[in-house]
Amino acid sequence: MKVALIGYGRMGRAVEEVACARGHEVVARIDLDANPEGRGITAQTLNGAEVAVEFSVPEAAPANITALAACGADTVSGTTGWYDRLAEVRAAVEAAGSGLIYAPNFSLGMQLFFRLARLAARLADRLEGYDAYVLEAHHRHKKDHPSGTARRLAEILLAELSDKQRWQLALPDGPVDPSVLQVAAVRAGEIPGTHTVGLDGLDDRIELRHEARGRAGFARGAVAAAEWIRGRPGLFTLDDMLEETWT
């Protein structure tokens, strides 16, 4: 498979290492500086790439994906913080007849964590006295906060907990509203990514924790997604891929 890397930072390099180890060929590397508003993505610069793996920044992702679709490349997008423009991107991808798989976190271990968090919240909702929360920590270079993964965890918990109506990041002055799920974010150093779901009760506290050891896990998941999306038109999430491979 011929692969293009859109965003050639630390994640792009990790994806390249995994892709090459799996026998794929990286035929294009397009970094942010050479790609203002997606204009650096052309049939010529893609150099015959069949699938593009896009790890850029929130403000660049929609233009990147749209340009890739116009060039006929299927796309894996691991960029977060752009989902408010999902309808616009969907229209472009579907009009081009290309494929897109996107996720806030391509770690397959994190996908397992999502399922464990859902089950834990569902069971806790049947008991009295447990109050849920989400904590996340990432490196100081990460622009969005909370992370897309923390947002997804919050959505999962809200869907299962009858006493939580919404989530919030910043604490207000005074007592907190018990119907609000608290989400906290830390940006420091070079933390690859740590996410914790907590259930605090009267007599004990339960914590589920996922800690990435580095970027290799995200890269492996992204390359697996590239193999899956190749030649598959439409918009998909990692859940769609895993439903097919895990069932």
C-alpha cells in the first residue's frame, strides 16, 4: 500500500516506522509549513498515495481531508478538535466517493478502555452514591483541551449515568452542580497521554486508567485503520472498524 503522511511531526514519523515495518511504502510526506489551508495537497505531491494518514492540528484538518478526498485518496485522521465541522467534511468526502476513518485516539488499547468505561458506568448507575469524573494529562505541545479522548469518555459516561446531564472542564466558583460531570486536563512536559475514569463512592473509589507508553500504539492503530479504509468509500469511526473485526 502506498501511504502519504500529512503532518510529519512525531506522530507522522511513528506512523512511518510502523507502516514500513508492515511492508507499506511511504510515498509522500507533507508537513504543515508546506501545506497552508490544504493547498500543498495535490495529485502531484501525493505521488500516487492510496491512503493518507493525517495527524495535523485542528484548524488544518478539515481542509486537509477535503483536499485528500478531491485527489481520490482515502484518509485516516487522528487529529482532534475539528469535529464541529464534521458535516462539511462528510459532504466533501461523500461527493468525492472516497473514504475517511477518524477517531480521537487510534490506540486499540484505548478502544478497549472505552468499552470498559461504558460497562463500569452502566453498572455504577445501578448503585447509589458513586460520583464519576474524568482526568487526562498530555504533553505541553497539545493544543486542544480537554483531549478528544477525554471528550469521548465524557460522552460515554453521560450516556450511561442517569444523574449526569452534561460535562464541564472549568470549575465554577462555589459548590459544583452534582448533575455535571467534572473533566480535568493537565498539560505538562512530554506526557504521551494518560486518561482516568473515576467512580468515587461513600466507602471506596474505583479508577480505570489508561496510560500510553509512547506513540507506537497510536501509530499501529492508525496503520491498521489505513489498511481497513483503503478502497472503502464513506465516513467511518474506529468503532465501525472494530465492530467488523471484533465480532
